[in-house]
Amino acid sequence: MTDAILSDEELERYARHIVLPEIGGAGQQKLKRARVLVLGAGGLGAPVLQYLAAAGVGTLGIVDDDHVSLSNLQRQIIHATDAVGVSKAESAKAAIERLNPHTRVEMHLLRLDSTNAGALVARYDLVVDGSDNFETRYALADACAEKKVPFITAAVGRFDGSLTVLKPYEKAADGRLLPSYRDLFPEAPPPGLVPSCAEAGIVGALTGVMGTLEAMEAIKLITGIGEPLVGRLLLYDALACRFETVRYGPKPA
């Protein structure tokens, strides 16, 4: 495809990718062709957007209807102090354009729910979740499953994080469908059981760790390298600096 041809400037910009045998020029072209939807330009979405733009992803869609507030800046590092009061999507778009003019940004200034998720997801090759509530995650996960779009989702709280990759429309080696988000979390916890970041607090760098891991999984999926976290839930304990991986599967028929 002609739109994936890399210019001399891009060859220099992505030189450290291109010398990797696992990525090379072909992998960089895949990144340039890729269309990735990122839900939220907040704590998780900030590093996802920054690293995917820096990596050369051709089109990034940003879903966010919120505005930058001063308390966001402790963790949402894509936004600067002078962006307080500005739409998060617009602030993130400006930051991405400064970082990499080769990345096209599509803004979706809306609140994602079950009524609009499907049509939006269908326009992209991959979806990365940076939301902060179960209702939105279920809507996004269901839409990705229906449209057969890979879904990367992470969650954070205080000093802990989790991450997984979902492709429930594909089959495992044993012929069974791979697990869905609802296999992992059959139902949302009761209201009030999981406090928000505003209520419980959060270490800003934790969102950077988990968002960066999401970006890495996205790069793996786009270029077809490595083993994505499909059927595996990565757990991170920041205070102990400990990672654990838990395997999970589809619910029994």
C-alpha cells in the first residue's frame, strides 16, 4: 500500500525499530497503516497515546468528553498546566502533533456506551482501554467481541494494576473460543465497592507503568510479534515491585 511507504525522515525517526529483526521495515509499515482507538486521554491513555504516536502508529482515535483539571496533571502526563480547562482530546491531539506529525488524530468528544460503541469500534483495527469504570469496559469489550477487534484493557487502583488482552472471537489450540471480558469478570462489583481514584487516591507513576504495558501489547498485536496477554491476567503490585500472571479461560459450556 502506498500510504505505508516510509519517507527518509520516517526511516531515520524509526531507525531503532527498523533494526530490530522482529519489527524491521515491514513491521514499521504495519504500524503506519494501523488504526488504534484509545478510550480516555487520562492516566492510562496518556502513555498509551504518547508511545503509540512515537512508535509511528498511523491513526489514533481518542474517545474522551472530559476537560483537563489541575488534579489530573499528577498522572495524566500528556497534558500541560496551560491545558487546564481544555478538552482532554484536544490537549492530547496537540501533544501528539508536537511529538509526531506523521500520526493522524481523530477526536471523538463523546461518552462511550452500549449504544455507540459498536459503530465506533468497527472503524479501527485495535482498541486500548483507558477507562475508569466497569460499565464502560463492558460496553467496549462487548463491542470489540462483536466486531472481532482485539481489545487491550488495564485497570489501576492505589498501588496495584492489572492488564489483559482479549480476542474472544478466535479459537485456542483445543478448539474452544478464547475467553471474553465477561469470562474474566462475569458481573461488575456492587456500586461503591471499588472506590474511584478521587476517593482512594492513586500514584501517578502506576498509571504510567500500566499504560506503557498496554502500548507494548498494542505494538505486539499490530506487528505480530511475541505472545500477547490473551487468556492471561497480569497483576502488578507496585509497593512490592512484583508481577504475577494468572491464566483464565472461557466459562464451561
